[in-house]
Amino acid sequence: MAQRIGKYTLLINNHVTVHSSVGIAGKKEGEGPLGSEFDMTFQDDKLGQSSWEKAESTFQATAVDMLLKRNAVSPAEIDFIFAGDLLNQCISSTFGLRDFDIPFLGQYGACSTMAQTMLVAALFVDSGIADKTIAVTSSHFCSAERQFRLPIEYGGQRTPTAQWTVTGAGAALIDRDGSSVQINHVTAGKIRDLKIKDANNMGAAMAPAAADTIYNFLSDTGTCPSDYDMILTGDLGLVGSELLKELLMKENIDISAQHQDCGLMIFDRKKQDVHAGGSGCGCSGSVFCSHIMKRLQSGDLHNILFAATGALMSPTSSQQGESIPSISHLIHLSRA
Amino acid sequence: MAQRIGKYTLLINNHVTVHSSVGIAGKKEGEGPLGSEFDMTFQDDKLGQSSWEKAESTFQATAVDMLLKRNAVSPAEIDFIFAGDLLNQCISSTFGLRDFDIPFLGQYGACSTMAQTMLVAALFVDSGIADKTIAVTSSHFCSAERQFRLPIEYGGQRTPTAQWTVTGAGAALIDRDGSSVQINHVTAGKIRDLKIKDANNMGAAMAPAAADTIYNFLSDTGTCPSDYDMILTGDLGLVGSELLKELLMKENIDISAQHQDCGLMIFDRKKQDVHAGGSGCGCSGSVFCSHIMKRLQSGDLHNILFAATGALMSPTSSQQGESIPSISHLIHLSRA
């Protein structure tokens, strides 16, 4: 049974592990610094489908299918699948996963979804509600651009603070005693809103949420940044990462030696024209489930915090002059 | 700790209760058969806000605020709030709840959200992950119409199978030993898709999901419809309710004596011009959290199943020729 540590953190007691994971990505991501780390990359980001949305659904379906086959697990053995994405009404998840016949609990945390789905999955497994669960998410540059910004055919200019939505998906099999990669603690986030309104500067809008959740975790556990090999955020990008470090420095917490951001790792900003870095649910989803998990499995990383962030706005709220509320959920993982 | 009964159902062991609940609604709902049952009804469905979306957020905020005040509970005492809605990126929940400073786990189950949020909340409380939680959802006729169908100013004709999105919200405080209304079992749904494509016939699209989950619950628990005072669906409306009964009759399960549907209860179909009945997350949310809870509290109802359903499509998926996948989550409640 999970045990509360401090106000916001739950200690996971029962050897909950990320048994296995699959991170897959599109062509541009395959050409980036982590290209060789993904379990699969696609040359055609449409995956042979008739729309970008169907392609994104196929990304989720493919990641889950690979995860099940690699571990010789049948869908009937999975007690719950936790999934979410950025598309209106989360259709990437619902259409991608409708044929698996697994009890489905849709999660909405915007780009924090990989951490949110893993957090809920870990709590279900720790508590004995479930034995085997899957956490999955995705994003797609083309479906996101046309939904949130402009039709890609329009070729709109991007501001320097803008980020590039990752085309990809991540899926993780979470159970007990399945591997050496343990989930030790989880901290759910609260919605933060520092009244930033620029929908082309998501990193800045999300940084306060990451700062709040990381601060809460460190306070609750009485630990400090140097206790961890890495403090990994999801998709703050260049602007948001700097702001996160500044916000935590105000609390006398210096994470500069440990901090990494999936949005800065997935692309080569000098060569790939992605401005402030990668973003989208599929950014931390694909990077965590491939590169980071491989480093944990190999022993290259021993003890990390994974705090993905999500911007909880919509084009409608931005058009109505609203600011951008954000959230961050945190998972503490270690190698047993 | 929740205990698995059969394949899909979890027995709730630790006296998890719906401590208290608040159901609020708009003007049209206030003029319907349940008008006097709601905790509050508004004459101005805009609630003084500058947009329908902001009005819907205010519905959620108002329901949660009333719930906290009525029970003299502060936001800091709530361990988790589970919320979701139909608006793109769930902005009704995220904007409505951003000022409460409560750990937030966004749920997406379309119109099944009241049951889904209660299901997850019940499991968290039963397992000791949380002591006090809130489950909340909302919908608004005007924000839903313009997002899913046509601008209301256009005055489009509605088909006979169309349903009327309820303007309202429901919020429930779920904890241990808080009242006489217990949650005994929960059954999470799987996505069903019988390839119905008519976005003006959601009831028919959702009926197979309700049939599947009710069937699974009855099989898992070895019970039959006559064991319950009421088998309540969320918003199947007239067409979906008939189809649900037909589908279950094929399995030799006759629920005709026990079945009720919130979408058929909330409006007077003869006088209120709502075609096949009410719909939306706020339909089962407001009806369950007011009328049904009052009947459970008074002892008028003793033992009921609440199975809300959600249609997991978007306007984009329908425009791309896709069918409508659906889901239903079930809660078994009884009076202690």
C-alpha cells in the first residue's frame, strides 16, 4: 500500500517496476541525437494512413503492440491501460487502443501524460488494484500544428520561443518485480498559473508547475538534487528549462548539475530548426521509454526524477484572452 | 485493498462512501422534472461570464466550492481531485479548478466521466492512497453545440435521434465512513465500437459499451438485475436505452424493470423539445449528484448500479468517416 510521505508524495512499497518500455518516433526525431535509441523510427510520418490523426493513433497502437509482443504478454493479461494525448477528445488514444479489448481509463494531463499515466499505473499496481498495466501516450507534429496553430500547408513563421511537437509515442509495461527499474515515489501536481498568455511560449508557462512539483517532492522526501543522477523534465525546451532553474534557485535549490529536458535532448537545435526544442506528449513519452529506460536498465543511470509538464489550455481559451495553467507530475525511479 | 471479483470487477472493502455531493444545473434543466432536486439552478446560463466556456468552468468551480463549504472541508484536506469534461483539452476542468490548489488528475471518459472519476476516486480511497477525494464533471449546451455541431446562432435542425447537452455539473466528496452511501464495487469499461457513424445518434453508439460493462459486472458478481433497485445509465436517451435493453436481452438479461437513464429523467421530452433526451458529462453528473444521491440518502433507493457511458469521438474523427467508439464505467452503490 502506498504510504504518504509529507504532504504530496506517495512512497511505493511493493517493488513496482517499469518491466519494459517502447519508444517510437518519426523521421525528424530519427535524424536527431537519439535516433539510434528509439525502438523504431518511421520514414513516412503518415504510417500509410489517410490522415495525420489516424497516423498518430497508429503510433500508439504500434507502441502497445510492440510492448505486448516483446514481453509475450497478451492483452487479456493487462488489467488496465492508462492513455491520453493532445488531440481534441483524446482521439489518438481512443481510436488507437479501441481494438485491444483492455479496460481503459483515459487520462488528460496534456504533455505531462507520460508521467501521469505512469503515476496512476504505479499506484494501482502498488495497491494491488492491478497486476499488469500499460501507460501510453503520443503526439504528432502535423496533427498538433493544425489543431493548435496553423495548417502546415500555410508555412507560418515560428517565434524563437516556439517548440516543435514531437512525432512519436511511448508505452510502458508497469507491474511488480518485472525488472530492475523500480518506481520508488510519485508526486502528483497541482495546477499552477503564473498568467503567461503567449501560446508560443509553452516552456515558460509550464516551468512554474515543474518547479512546484520538484520542490514538493524534495521537501516531502527531505532529499536534495545531488541525491539524484538526473532530474528530467518533459518538454520545457530552452526557455522553460532556464526559467525552471531560476525559480528553484529562489528556493535555494540548484538543479543545474542534474537537470536535463527531453525537449532539448531529442533534437539538435543547431541543425534541426526546432527553435526552443521539442514538445508534445510524445516527446517525454518516446525519450523516457527508449533512451532513459535503456540507461536505467544498463546501470548508466541509477536514481532519477522524471517530472513531465503539461500546458492545460486550448486554442479557444487562448483566443478568449486566458492565461495558460500548467501541471507537472513526478516519478522517482531507481535501479534496484 | 480492492479485491478482484471475476475478470473486470473490483470489490471495495474499506467502507468507501459518497460522503456528500452537489448537483447544479441551468435554466432549462431547472424547468424539467428534476428542477427542485438540484442544489442550485441558474436563470442565466452564462453565469455572468464573457463566454460559454468560462461559464462551464464556473459551473465546476461552483459545484466544488459548494461541496467543500457544505461539509466544512478545506481544499488542503483534499488529497486528489479527479475531473474531466467534453471541451477540447478539458478546459472546463482545468480552468474551473486551477485556483483550488488541490493535486489534480485529469480524466477523459467523455460522458462517462462522472462514473470514471468516482471509480478512480473510490479505488484511491479504498487502497489508502488518499483519505479525501473529489470527483467532478460538467457540460454546457452552448459550449458543446458550437464545438461539436453548429454555432447556436445558426439555429440548425436537429434529428429525432439527437440529444440535448445538459448545462450542469456534479461533484462528489468520496472518503471512508463519511455517510451511509457506500461504493461496493466498480467495473471499468473497455472500448466498444459497433461501427455506428451517425454523430446525431450517440445513444445507439454508446449502448453496446453499457451492455458490455453491465454484463461483465453481473457475470463477475454472479448477480442478476432483480438484485438491484435501479440500473442507471448516464445519457443513452430514448434510442440508446431501447438498444441497451435489446442487447442485454440477447444474453437473456432483462433489465427493463430496473433500468432508468439520467438523459430521460432530466427533461420532459413531451414539453421541452429535447428529442431523444439529455446528454453530456453534466447530465449524469448533475442527476446522480442531486436526485439519485438524495434518494440513496433517504433510503428510497438501497442498492443501485450506475453505469455512465461516453462516446469517444471528435468532430475531426467523424469528418474523416470514422465510427464512434464508446465506453462505460460502472459503480455499484448501496445504502449501508
